[in-house]
Amino acid sequence: MTVLIIGGSGFLGTELLRQARAEGWPAAATFHSRPGDPALAAWHRLDVRDPAQVEALLKAVAPRAVIDVTSGGADWKVTADGSVHIAMATAKLGTRLVHVSSDAVFSGRRVHYDETCDPDPITPYGAAKAAAETAVRLLSPDAAVARTSLIVGNGRSDHERLAHALLAGTRQGVLFTDDVRCPVHVADLAAALWELTRSDAAGLFHLAGPDALSRYDLGVHVARRDGLDASRLPAGRRADTRVPGPLDVRLDSRATQRRLNTRLRGALEFLEDGGS
């Protein structure tokens, strides 16, 4: 009954493993360069670019399900081709697959996106994630594809660390006031993914919080939660830079939320009054 977390050493993967251990569920995990906490899982080195290696590992571990949370950013061979290899192997072996995707598959032109919206990416990363989604849905029709947004929580996310670094002066840059997303807490996201994994639900799901915040507003709430002077956070507009990517992308998760017992809190709730 083991579940294999592909990309288990990352932020989300670590939370998935932490919850599995807390519930007593057996889990295994993969890494590419460095394994995670040995107390959380049995670790296996895996290069998802190698389809033979992917299939061999699945045969050796024989998991009941696979949760794919790996990401190679804009590296097509990892983010797109790697997902194809995972979907091919799980389909061949009859293994349940939950594939984690991103709101980067959308351009932001329509702002609000529910599960019926077709991808229209405008960045290499978004294109790779959209290609991965398509491949998974074609190769493994029984799989669940879960799109999410900015993942925050417990002070360990990239977004929280960036706000701290900007305030400490250890990093240069600004937080954009016109770059809007729907942040989700890592613990809520992991719990929702486990719920999908234990079900036979297939198709597209949106797993994001109900609150739309700019990256600057998110940084302000993180700073206030942590007792820091939010007025010192540097602000700017993405539209005034050459940084590529969509501006306002709001995942509408209401249809998915009605199917889940896990409640996806908004950032205004989980960052309020010192909450984690």
C-alpha cells in the first residue's frame, strides 16, 4: 500500500511525507541530487528524463499510487518529458497517478480560471506544465491533475524567505503589486492531494486558496505575521519590467472544493494574527 512521492525532497513533497508519517501511511520518495529526511521515507534517486529508470523504479517499489510533485522549472526534459515518462509507466503498470500542475498554464488574459478553462501559457515553464497536463490526461485518463498556485506555509516557502531577505537587505529586488495569485497553505494542499490520492477521482482539479493577493500584499502579511516592519518592503510593478509571465491569474477552486473534505484556507486567514 506504499505511495511514491516523486520529487519528495522539495517543499511540498516534504509536507506530503510529513503528513503520511503522522497518519502511519507507508511512503517512498525520490530525489535527484539530495535525499530528504531519512525518517520520513525510503529514498530513491531518480532521473525522470530516463523513461527506463522511471519504469524500473515503479516496478521495484510497486506503489499503490504515485504523487508527482517534481518540477524542473522551464527545463522541458524534466517538466514536460519527465511527466510523460511517469504517466507512461503508471499507465503501463496500472498505478494510480496524481499529477501536480500550476496556474502558470494560464496567460492571465481572463483573470479568473476554473477547471473548464483551456491552458494558454505565455512562458516556457507554463508551456512545459501545459504539455505535461495534456500528456498525463491522454496517457492516464484515470489520473487526477491538480493545478495549484503560490504555496506558502510555516516560514519555509520561497515567498516567505524572499520577504525576509528583502527586509534584511540580503537580497535586492522588489515585490510586484500587479502580480496576483491565490496562495494556498502547504499543509492544506498536501492534505487535499492525499484526499485525491485515496480516491478514484479523475480529471482536472484546482487547489488554491480563495483570497487573491499580489506578491507585495502577500509579503506584507508575512512580515506582519512575523513581527517585522512591512513598510520597508520594496514594491514595484511587473508591467514596468522585462520579467516575463502572466500578471493576474486567479484559480477558481470552488468546484473542486465542493468535492473535497479538506478546506483550502485563504492567505488572509492563515497569515492573520501570527498564524502559520
